[in-house]
Amino acid sequence: MIVFLTLIYVAVLFVLVKLKVLPNSKATWLSTIGWMVILLIFLFIPMQWGAPSGPVKVLTRAVPIVPNVAGQVVEVVAEPNVPMQKGDVLFRIDPEPFEIAAARAQATVSRVEAQIRQDRESLASAQAQLRQAIAQRDLAQSRFEDDSRLVESGAISENRLETRQTNLDAAQGAVDQAQAAVSRAQVELDALTPDGVVAKLAEAQAALDQAQWNLQETTVRAPSEGFVNNLAITEGQRVVSFPFSPAGVFVDTAEKALVVQVHQIYLRHLRPGQPAEIAFKIRPGELVTGTVDTIFDISSQGQAQVSGTVFQAGEIVSEPFIVTIIPDNPDILETIPPGAAGLAAMYTDSAAATHVIRKVIVRMNSILNYIRPRL
């Protein structure tokens, strides 16, 4: 841009010399150097912080396709690079093993329900036996007390009282056994979850829910809007539920971000809400307008890596910081694919006179995008 403005200055000097307004002298032409110095000091240096710029790219999420269950692929529905909606089927895993597991879990639930009914019947029977034993004990206690009074009056011998004592002890033992039987019958029924369900039934139901969920997960679906890229599976291939062995990559296009790299020395006047312009390589001759959204307060050099060694000194680099931009027309991102790059300019409240120069530079870059492939 300095060269361009200098050429304009030289052209003006040439015209003025031809019109004899200025002398055709060495001093006249050497004033070009002074012009370049003035441009550099008063325009281009302040422009770096008054209207900072940096390379921009469109980012989105690339989600590894990792099924929640392992198995053999029986059908591949998704096609590479074809737009999909959230919930669309990507591929299906053989459901037969999971159907068998779900049926087995259902049978376990039915068996546990029958066991609970049996436990309740056993408890009722034990409680009835306990009531009967208590009644017999009370009868034996009453007879023992009656004979005790007769022994004291001399009406009967003490041998009969000993028999009553033996019968009372036997009745008390029967009560103790009946109480133990009631306690055993209540153990399983008293083990309840916080919502009042018998524990072993809740456990069996949880196993059934897990089996049914696994069966449902044999159909792998799109996590969001986007498309499949590099789906390297086919029918008959076995997939696993480990993150280090994904079945492919799903490009999430539901949310995109415009990310700009700005050098640290140019950030001091940049604030959210300030206007911005972007010239994308994929859209030559056009400008995308927007506003500054977020200025990230950290770069990768500011991250402490957890390790088992003492901090190692190394070269410190002033990495650019990341700034995100929101386009004025959000629908514009639907037409710009992830990975599209360009040049972004942001206009701060400082050095307003330099904004014109930056606007010209951005527009020149936009036009040069027709012929220049690199940033």
C-alpha cells in the first residue's frame, strides 16, 4: 500500500513538474523519501493497532464416529459428503446379540418379580407361624402360672410344675424360631431403593434398561446437522466402541465460527462489538461484514502442561491471540465451507484516520483473490 500511495505521489509530482508548478530538481524527486517516511510514521504504523488485521478461517467441529456398542456392520446408510440432519441413520450394527441380551434381561426381571411374590408369601406364612407360636407360648405361660399357685398351696406336686416349665421353654423356642423365619423373609423385601422399589428388582430392571439401550445403539445416528467424511467402513466389517479406532468422521455444520489471528501488539485497542470486514479467498471481489465477538484471553503458550518433570525452559514466542467475529448476516456462513480462509480487518476506536487505508487494503485483497491463491 505504501508503494501504491508513493506511485500516486510520484505521478502528482510528474504532473506538477510538467506544468512547471514545481522545479525539475533533485530535491523535488527526493521529497518522495520524505513522503514515504510520513506515510509510515503517521498512517501505516498507527493503522496496525487502530485497524488491526489478520488471517481468518472458518472453523467447525469434526466429530469422530465411535459407536457406543461393538459389533458387525450389517448396513451402511450414509453417503460421503451428503448433507444430513440430526438423527439420520449413519449405519447399523447386527442387533441379534443385543436382542438376545435384552430377552435374557427381560426373563431375569420376570423371574425376580416371581421371587418377590414368593418372598411376600413366605413372609406372610412366617408371620402366621409366629402368631401361632406366640399363642402357644402364652398358653404355656398361663398354665405354668396356674400350676405354680397350685404347687404353693400343696394341691399338686412339683414334678407337674417342671413339666409346665419344659413346655413353656419349648413354646418360647418356637417363638424365637418363628421370629427368625420372619426376619429372613423380610431381608430381601426390606432392601429398597430410595424410590421404594425392591433392590433386586431394581437391579434386574437396570440390567434390562442397559440391554435395551445397547440394542437401540446398534443404529448409529448423526449427532447433528452435517455430513460424513471418510466413512471407512463397509458391510461385514466389525466396529468397536473405542475412541482410538473411529469408524469415520462427521463434520458438524450446525455451528461455524470465524476465527482471526491477531498479533499481541495490535490487541490493545480491540474490543468486542467493533466492526470488522473479511475478504475470503473463496469469495473473490466480495466483503463479509461483521462485529468482533470474543477476544480469547489465552494462547497455547499460556497453558501449563501437566507432567512428571520439572518445568523446562524453552524459546518463548509471542503467538497471535484468537479473535472471533460474528457476521452481520448469519446466513452467509451456510454458503462458506469450513476451512475457507481470508483476511480480516477490525476497526477500533483509535486512529480513525487510518481506517480508510485499511479499508482500501482489504478491498484490494478481495480483488486480488481472483488471481492470488495464497493469503
